[in-house]
Amino acid sequence: MMRRFPAIGPWRGRGRVITRISLYSVFRNQSSFSPVGGFPMHRRKSWNVTGVSEVIGTILILAMTVVLFASIILWVSTFPTPAASVRLDMAGVEIPVYDSAGNWKGVNVTVDHKGGEALPGFRTLLFFQVNHLGTTKVVSLKTRGTELGVPYGINGPDTTWDTGETWYYSNNSVQAVDKITITVIDSVRSLILWNQLLQGAAGARPPLFLEKWADRLPQTPTIDILQTGQTFSVFTKVTDPDGDLRKNSVYVYFAFLYGTPGNRPPARMYDDGTNGDLVANDGTFSLAATWFKPTDLTWDGGVVIFNATDAQNHKSTSRMTLSVEPGPTQGSKPKGFGSGRPPNLNYNGLQGFNIFNGTEWDSNGFNATETRKFRESENVVVVVGSAILKDLFGKNTFLLYDPFSGAPLTPVVYGSNKQVTTSSIPSSTNAFDFFNYSNGYNIWIYRFDLNNVSTVGINFAKTPTRPPQYFFGAYPLDIDLIDFLGNRFATSDTITITANDGTVRNYPVLSTYRTSAYTQATTSFNSTDVVYVQIVMKTVDATANTVFLGNTVIQDFFGGYQVFKSPTSGPPQHANPPICPVTGTCTYNTGTVITINNAKIAYRYAVNLTLANQDPWVDGTQHYALRVLSMADSDESYSLVLSSQLLITAPLYRMDMVIGLDDASNPAWGSHDINFYFLNVNGVDKWIQNRIEPPYPKAVVRTTTIRMLDFNNDGRLDVVSSVVTGTPAPPPAGDYINLYRQDADQGGCILWTRSNLDFLDTRTVTDIRPALLNRDTAPEIVCAADDGQVWYYLNDGTWPTP
């Protein structure tokens, strides 16, 4: 049996045997010498019954955990605190405001609180932010308040903005191009609660002008500054947020010309590739006009206004200013004149015009020689001078008619589009440019080329391609100008356009003669002469039964018609004074008006100026337009083709008359006339008779005396007379001294208002004379009677009034 020894180890498992072996010796790495048999190795044993406590380990682990979590907490605490959130459901709307004319006036803004927290008024602010072309302005508003005395805010009972309430605000300074942003904030917590960029409701927004500019040379890629004496074009880029822009409603107006003779009405701009527009339908509207030409540096800084309208009649306006520099020297201007009215114009009253060759005008100005005949390579210059017209704002029309277009005539317009517009040539609704002002006269000029490859192309030919070309021939023209006050200049004439070798169609042609022999052609007549008219045709008919003559018109430059008559209906047509046959008497509906001359291939008739009884002649020697509105026979028909100018001399003075007479009674009606006035129509022998007062209802013996005077200094002659009445009474028989004041109705017709100055029952007035007794410019009335007495009535306002 083996003996068992007790195990050697830690006590009760609490210790461990540790054997320590020394790895170091003083003899290590020394010589390998050693005693015989070597050194003995000793093994040292040691016992340790101590160990590490589990409690301490747990504490250490816990300490490390705490330190770790503390570090994490400290690190997390450095994170920024997230903003508090407020849940809101809000919606804002921009509502444009327009005036009665459809022009933009401002905006109304509404913000609806649809859901979420209530917003106390003391801590809620709204920022109204407006961005205008890159510049931002902000207005701070409350939930309820006033601005410039106008209330705004929520529609609730208090200042707290609750769900279901709407905030309202109006602003008239916001423009159509502006962008509006509304921001709602909590001023206490410095929180942005809500914000929105507002948009107007569809269809409610007006057009917007994005860009505007003027360019002297539109074909170049750069914008060229304007220069005096050089034409330019105007451009604007327009859009509409709703897509309903009216493309024919974009206009430009040169506002700085208002009140000057160069003033023009607003002109339409185009986006259809015409009138200076480079690209059609690109949103850029353009306009090129001949009068877009700065006359001097007064155009620099001039304000130009643009206007556009959409389908809802919403309007927008915008503006720009012109920048103009001196242009190149243009050579000598047409020569002017000294004192007095512009010379070398054909005048009627205070207005005149004439037509010149362009080269002649440029060289001699108002000393140029007038002409009505032009070769195809020449330039036509039309000059109008007026001491009456202030501008051409009302109308500015020049029409050149094609005599071979048939009835009715069509205006001459170069190119394939024959519509007369502001920029068409030569017929135009915006023709004349202001030239200058001198000696009380405003002067306008219009010029155009006939055939010029570099400017207007080839428009007239011997064998033209119709359309767009025209024959060489005689072309009638009309000029019609009206200013903003309604004053008018109107006339007609004819120019003959020939080929350079003189080729021209010689029909139809209107000419006038002094005698019925048609041997002395003239355009100068007296108001008592007969004008013998000849119309050359291509062919003439064998009988007057197939010839129709329309109205013959003689008119002054103010729009008055001295003659506007046609023969009576036929066939053949008969006289209708002053439209008369060439020979014989001229009484209504007698004689054949038209005489046929086969040798001249012409129709002839006469106009007896003495028998003209429409508008009176203008005093003195004046020019008038003669027009034949229509002429037709079996194979030719013309309308508005035949026109010319006449120089007619009428008396400088036309003295009217008043008469008093014995009782001129009408037994059938029992009426009694005693005084009349006669207006002198032609200064010679044509009078218009009218009563001064209605017929008396009782017997009148006579008018004993009658005189004219201007008792109230109003420029109208009044009448004073002495009238003896008979019996029975009332009124009692005797001598009545009556004053008749001359007035006029709205149509300018003369009215007489009677006042009784005195009644004489024992004597009769034999004479009455006006006289300035006290030199106060108000005439007194001096009377003499059959009993030798003389007395006067003082004009001091005490005379009886009606």
C-alpha cells in the first residue's frame, strides 16, 4: 500500500504555489568553466495565501463605466438644442387691384389660418417683404393694426389669430413686377412659424414689361446710342403670367413731346416681323417710324411710356428715358425766311401747303420752286404751315390714291401688304414730322421716295406687276391733319409721276379754263367767275346719256365746303347750280351738263362760282381744293381720282345790312314784318335774308329809323330801331324804341333778343345815332323826334333787360 502524502498547495484553495526560477546569474554568459561535475541547481519554493478582492474589481469596473458615461454626457451636452416646432396650416393669396380703366393700382393680401396653434397677438409679427427688380423692402405688421390710417389685420374678435380667421392687408405701392413674401414669426421664441412667396390667382395678373430699350442700329448685336438727325427703333419685351396678353395692345407714347407741335398719339408696337420687328412671336415688341428721329438734344432724357393690356382688360404701364448724343453734321438745312408767314406756300386763311422736289427743297428751302410733276428717281416733299394747328394729335394722314384701281380707289402703299398704317409709305396715318416753328406758324414736313432700290424699292413701272407695283400716271392725294383741340387742315391735290424718259399715262386728267372756248388754261379765278372744267379720259362715249358725273367739291383748308354739288339724276344729267352746262342758262334741272369733246377725248362742264351758296368764301385771295368725287361712262369708272388746286379771289370785306320798312303784312297769316338783316355771302351780290324778330301779331305802321351798334362790346353788332305800331291795343299805339341784342346758339346761328328802351305816345322818333358821349367805350343812343326834341339813353347798365 502506497503512502499518500497530503497535497501541497494553497490553503484551502486560497493560495497558489509559485515557483520562481532565476534566469539571471553572475556566471551567465561567462566562460564555460565549471567545477567538475557542474554547479548544483537549487529550487526555491514560496507560499502566498493572500488574493485580489472581487468587491474591489466590481467597484473599479463601475467607476470606469461612470466615467465613460459622464464623458458621453458632457460630449452630447455640447450639441445645439433643437428649435421648438409649431404646427400650422396657413395659405396666403395675392389679389391684384385695378382701377376702373383696368390699370394696376396695387394688391390686397390675405392669409388664412387653416389649422394648428392659436397665435397670440402680443408675440406674433408678420413681415411683408417686397422685391422690386432686385431691391427688397420689408414692412413689419401685427395681427391687427393701422397703416397710414388704414386698418388691417385679422377678422376675429381679438388680436389672437385663431384657426379659421383671415388676415387682410392692402398696399397700393406694390407694382405688377414685384414679388411678395409673407413671413409669420413668434417674437418671444424667435421662431419662424410660416412663410410663403405669394402668387396672384390665375387670370388676375397683368402683363409685365421685362426690358425696354431704343436702338439706332437694330441689325447690329450691340445697342447703339441715339443721335440727333438719325432714325431709331423702340423695343420692349413683354410677358403675361396668365398667358393672355393682347398682342395688338402694346403701345408706346413719347410723353415728353406732349404740348409741342411734334406730339404724336400712342403708336402700336408689333411682334409679327413687321414695322421694325426683327423676329416674329418672340415676345419682343418693336416699332420703327420715320418720325423716330431726334431733332435736337431736347430729346435727351425724354420720357417714353409703354402700355399693354391683357384679355381681362388688365393694363400695365412702364417707362424709360432716352439717351441722345449729337449726330453727324447733316449739311445745310433748308433755307429759312425772315419776318412774316412762311413764303412759297399756297395759303387759305392762316394755313398753307406746297409740294416740292426733294433736291430743290434741300437746296433752297422756302425759296424752292413748287412742282406737281416728278420723275421716278426723285423725292417728293410736302410742306404744311399753320398758325392754327397746335399739334397733329388728332389726325396725321397722307393718302396717295391709285387712279387705276377702280372704284372705290385704294391708297398707294409700297410692298405686298397694302394696309395703310402708321409706318406704311407713301400713304400713312402718321405721315408728317414737325419741322420748326417760325413767326407764329408751326411747320410740318413729309417726304418719300418713288423708285429707290436702297430705300423703298421699285414701285412704279411702265408695265407694272399689279400688285404690288403701279403705273406711271397722275395720282390724287389727300392731306388731313387735326390737332388735339379739333382744329383742322384738309386739302387735296394731284402729282404726276413719270418714268425717267417721261413715259406716263395721260388719263384721267382734270384741268380748268377761263372761258368756254377752253383755250386759256388757268387755276386763278374770282368768286364771281365761271370755272370751265375738262376731264380727259381714255375714251369718251357717243352720248351724255351714259356719262355719270358725281359731286364737284370746292373746299377751303379748314374743312368748309364752298361747293358740294352734283348734277341732277339723268340720263342725261341736268344743271344743279352752281354745276352748270358749258353754254346756256343755268337753272335747276334744265340743260345737259356734260359736253363731249371727241378731239380732246374729254368731258366738259362748268361751275358758276357766283351761284355757290354754301360756306362763304374766305376773304381775299386764297387757295382751295377742287375735287371731282366720281366720273364714269360705259367703259371707265373713277372715284376720288380728279383733284387740283384753285386760286380764288373773294372780296376782303363783306358788309351785312339791316333794314326797316313799312308794314310788310301777310294777309293769309295775319303776320306783320318790319325789320330784316341780310348777310353778305360772296361780298358782291349774294345775300341771305332773315327776320330780326318774329312777325308782329298786330298792325304795324312802319319802322321810322334803324341803326347798328355794339352796345355791350362783345364783338357782335346789335340793332336799335324805332317802330310805330297801330291799333287796337294792347300794346298801346305809339312809338317803341327797341334794342335787339345779337346772340348765337350752339350751332353758331344768329339769335336776336329784344328789349324795349322806351315808349313814346305823343311824338315819333325821326333819327337814332350811336355815340360815345362819356368816352367809356360803351356807346350811348341819341334820339331825335318830329317835335324837335333831342335826348339820349346813357349806357350805364340801367337800360331795360329782357
